[in-house]
Amino acid sequence: MPIGAKYLVYLVAGAAALTLLQQQGRMADLVRQPGLFAIAALLGLLGLSSLWSPAPWSEIGPHLWLYGLLLLLPVIACACPAATARLAFRHFSVASGAVGLLFVLNWAGSLPASPLWSHTIDAYGNQRICNSLLLALGVAISLWQAAQTAARRWPRAGWLLLAVVTAFGLTLQDRRTGMLLLPLLLLAWALARQTSAARRVAMVLAIALAAAATWNVSDGVRARMAEGIAELRSYESSDAVDTSWGQRVRMLELTAGMVRQRPWFGHGVASWETLWHARTRSGTMLAANRTPHNEYLLLAQQVGVVGAVLLLGLLLASVRAALRSGPAGMPMLMMWLAIAWAGLFNAVLRDAKFALPLLMLAATAAALCRPTTAPHRG
């Protein structure tokens, strides 16, 4: 979907959720949402940091708006009924299978040109990476659906087929983030849900064997990983670097230097781009970047170690709530692991292409962790 449509869905869902909570007299329930205080503290610190940021207000405003999208996450999670969340994830699994099938048909040369799917198959930049992440999540959620389905032959087989088609599509696209995320999701699920050490070891071995088999049969996966490793081996610390992973390493170097200058409370919200241009040679491919492609470093650069710790607090609170919720918490565990993983390579909260779908999915997953019959007051 175009970014404007994603904004519309997320904001309308947030407004509807807020209205529902007010009508039901359940606003006080928000304080029990995991990570709420970390979100409030992080946004408060970002707002305060505008006082010492060298960035113009034309940049500070959009940054605060993008980070402010976090506030709607607990609101949507608190208002969304668990049954609606389960229906939403069934839709997400089917949609992921459909997208995976598009990649398969395109690979086979059987996909006609159409504006209906051109933005998916031919996406570029961060949207292409986001599609990769969503496909990996689609595989994991389809497998979770199969595990949650009663032991009947055809419904479970249908979810497994969706997982296979989505995984096939994931191996055919050319972004590495989702390829690396999927084994991590499956490993976390296996370790969290198996009750004995023997079963954990068996699941880990099964995942390792599946990953090895995928590696051996997929030329595309091997080629993309080899390309990334070659980029790191050939890296030279200069503004002339023009490879994907090479530029990321250079951005990590320079951004880490900014953090060391002001380690506790940072340079202020939206300050990264201003300081970046002062440290890089104009006209190079490297200088055109607008974020350091790492959410943890970006927050540390803007609001110091305190801001990075608040982000980690949000991640840990969400993962802990997911683990305490049993099988219903597995989608929430997967969503926050995806956000944590993607944050190592992209500014997932600063970039709406990542933030909007991932926050919507995280809110939906959190709704599954509430009791089915929440008390209503008023």
C-alpha cells in the first residue's frame, strides 16, 4: 500500500481505539500496557532535547511526529478485542502467502505486469527491506496458526502450505534482512515454547537443518549473503564507500563518534542529519543518507545512552509480556524480535515505511495477550 494509505489505517485505528476506550470507561487500562512508561519517557526526552538540538524546527517537528506514532500502539492494543486480533493475523497470513506467490510467479515468468502488485514486486529502497521483513513474519505467523489449529488435517495443512509459499517467496526476493530474521524467529519460538531440554535441542537442530537446506538449494540466498560478506571484506573507512554494507559500517563509525561526544543526553532530536553533513563530503553516495540505519545508535546520538536504554526497556517489557502470555503471546514475541532485529540495520521507528506496518502488527499482537473478557466499566 502507498505510505499515505498506511498512515490512514494506523491513525484511524488509533482514533477508533481511543474513542472506544473512552466510551467504555477503560482509559485507566492503558497503564497496564507493557512498555507504556518507556514510550512516554522516551517521547518526553525527545521533546525536551529539542531545546539543545542544532536542527531547524522544520526537521524537529517531523521527527517528533514519527516517534510519536509509538503512543498509538498501547491504545490500539488495549482497545482491540482478542477475537479481532486473531482474525487480523489470519488475514496477515493469507496476504503474506499471496505476496509470496507473486514473487514465485514473477520468478517463473508467469506474472503479468499490473499496477496492483508493481509496488510490491518492484519496490525499492527501504520499502523493499520492509517487504522482506513482512514476508519473514508471514512465514512465522502461518506456522503459529498451524500450531494453534486443532488437529484436523486440512486446516492445518492449509496454514503449512501458506508458510511454504511465503518462505519460497522470501528466498526469491533480494533483501537479506528478512532472510536472516526468519531463523531467529523460529529459534526464539522453539526455545520459548518447548517444555524439555531434549525438545528444545531437537527443534534447534530442525531449524538449523532447514536453514542449511535452504542455503544449499537457493542460489539467490547464497549470492546475496556472499555479496554482503564481500562488501565487508573490501571496506575502506572513507566517504568514497559505495556498497550497501560498507556504507552501513561507515555510518556506524561516524555516528558512534557523535555519541562519544555527548554520551548521556545526546545532540538533540533530528540532529543526526545536520551533524552528518558536517562530517561527510558532499556529492558522495554516503552523504545522501538521512539516518545511520541503526535505531539504537540513532536514538543514542539524539538523546544519549538514556534514550537507548529507554528503547531497550520497551523491547524487554514487550518480550517479557509475550513470554508470560503462553501460546497467545508468540505473535507478540515475533513482532518485537523483528523490530529489535531490524533496528540493528535500519531506523525502524524514524522511518514510517517500517514503523507503520510493524507498530500496527505489534499492537494487534499485544491484543492477543489480554484476557478474552476484559472488564468494562461505566
